[in-house]
Amino acid sequence: MRLPVWIISIAIALAMLPLAGAALGATLVEDVRTWDGPSHTRVVFDLSRAPDHRLFTLTDPHRAVIDLHGGRISADQVEGIRDEGPIRRVRSGRRDQGVRIVLDLDRAVAAESFTMTPNDTGGHRLVVDLSDPQPNTAVRRAPDQAAEPFVVAIDAGHGGKDPGAIGAAGTYEKGIVLSVARKLADRIDAIQGLESVLIRDGDYYIGLRERTRKAQAAGADLFVSLHADAFHDRRVRGSSVFVLSRNGATSEMARMLARRENRADRIGGVSLADKDEQVASVLVDLSRAHTVEESLDVADVLFKKLDTLGDVHGTGVEQAGFAVLKSLDMPSVLVELAFISNPEEERRLKSSSYQHQLAAGLTEGVRAYVEQTRPALALSGGDEEYRVRPGDTLSDIAQRHAVSVSELRRANELAGSTIVAGHTLRIP
């Protein structure tokens, strides 16, 4: 008996439902990128959704295995994974309702993985790093270099012929930010394991691109640009922190790829001049994503520290295409200390004590970030000393140095609030 066409159609549709459900719930590999750097080889999987994965290594022969539960990857994408670093061949197959990807290796490696959620630089990603068992990839510097300081490039905006914003009382932004930059540098240098580099240490003009080049030449690990914002509405107030926007990062990536033949650009210490277009594109793209992620991390810490000092503008870290933030291999943040166009904030910015508070808050933020990401540095020191003057109170001194009264008491083993003029207090 020949079945009616409509019955056959329904049967086929019902049979396909489980497959359709599986496809809808699948984690699709949309792209795969590979980069071989000086310290590790990285494979990045761009995914349609957050992955459920497992990574492990095997020996005899050496392999790195990625099990992607519910995953789907095409044969073309598997073949497109480059034989970089220790990777010699890539295979894939179905495994437990998902896919297993096997990287055949030419030697033993340390394998680590982490996931990235959607942001301005891309969607869901699974990142796999392969490195020699030593050094440990959890620390950027090799073990024998662990004592090298973390270098912070401090960029006082504007300068010379460029005064920046001008407050209602005639205060120049270029002078305020230089004063804060110097105080910040002093505090950074007082902490063992940190080192500052002042991009501008006088009233002179430096081009925006030259500022980042100077930081790179100094081997900076972090770039912090200081500014004082202005707005036509003088009521607007508060600090803010910016990192590079996706559009700004994309345009910078295009600029670097367009000019790599002049040997001017390097990513992670690797020259782009001798790389073909595909390799250069992968290097820059991976570095762009990583740098923006690190920039967001440090910016978030700095924003929270500034929030403890006074008003902040907005609800969190913002992103914009500032040229001074466009280094793609060095985390970079731009801090608007306050609105110099607001008369009250202009007065505060001119105050040496408030400048010290800003510098202290930024230093705490930098220190917290470094302690989270470079634990091998074991930062220490940074305490100041203050000679008590007649009329001083603990609360006055605490506010002046952006610390709490309880911290002052603990640092000086004080039982109460009584202090004596002429005595020296440690400022934590």
C-alpha cells in the first residue's frame, strides 16, 4: 500500500525532531584560530554558545584532548587548525553526544584552558594554551625573571601648546594631571615590585602615538593616561575610566596590518614584518582580544577604587576609541579624574591633598590588579610617614591620605584617637 504524501511528510518531520533539537542545543564551532608565540601556542575556538568542555593531555604519543560536550565542528575547520608550535596533526570525532578534538603533539606540554563570554571583541570563546612544562603560563614572566618589576607608564595628558580643558577659574588640565601623575609615580616607586615611567614630566607637548611608543620602549606592562574632563553643563561631575572600544580596536588592527611592511609594529615582542597576511591577522586579532580583556580587568579595579574617593560618572567602565589607548599588546586605560568644568571639582583638583587622595586610590587599584595577576612579584612596602601637626586629628589625616581611621590605628598601634603633635605616623 502506498502511503499518502502528507503522511510521509509528517513521519519525516517527526523523525527529524530529535536531530533538530540536538542542533538547536549544540555548541557550534564557528571559527578556529591558532597563534604560536614566544611563551606558548594558543588555539581559540569561536563558539555559538558557552561551552561545556574538558581538556587533558596524554603521553606515548603526546596529545592534548578537548572534549566539547554537545559540540559540533566541521571537517574544514579541523583541517584549518595550523600546525603551530608543538601541534603536528589535528583529528576529531564524535564522542558522548559531542565532539572530541585531538591535537597530536611533538613533545610533552602543559595545557590550560579558559572560556571568554561575549564582549566588544567577540562572542563565546574557548581558549587552549599549550606551553613547555616550564615556565608556568600562569605567570607572564619566566621564573628566573620573576623579580623584574611591573612597569606602569603614567601619561599626563596634553601639555605645552595643548592646555587641555580649562576650568571656570582658569585652571589648566595639563597642569593638574601632571601634578597627579608625579604623585602617582612617587607612590608606585615606593612599592617594591612596581616601577613607574612618566611619559611627560614637564610642560611640553607629545603626540598621541608617541606616548604609547615611549611606553612600549620603556617595557611598560600597563599604560595609564590621566585627564580631567570638561562639559558644557557645569553641574556634571565625577571620575570615569575608559578602555579601547571594539571599533577602535578593529581600526587599529587594520592600521597595523596595513603598515607592517615598514617593520614598525610588533605584537608581544614578535615582528609582523616577516609574517604573511593570515599569520599577521591572527597574531593581531588574538592580541587585540587579550589586551582589551586585560584592560577591562584593570579598569574595573581602578573604577571601584575611585568610587571610594567620591563621585564617579556613569555606572562602570566605559569604552571609546581614544588614540592613546590603541596599543594592542599592552593593557591601557584612560582615567578622567574629575570634571574640571565643575567649579567644586575644579577646586578639589587644585588641592594637593585631593591630588594625593587620587594618586593613593589609583596606586591601590594598580597594586590590587598586579597582586591578582602577577602573584610571583610579592609586592611590599609603599607606606608613608607623616609628622603630626598641631590641631591634626586622626580623621583629618585619614581623609588627607585616603585611608580609614581604623587602618591608621592598626598601622600605628593606637588604642584611641589621641595623637601628639610632633610624633610620626605610618600611613598604610
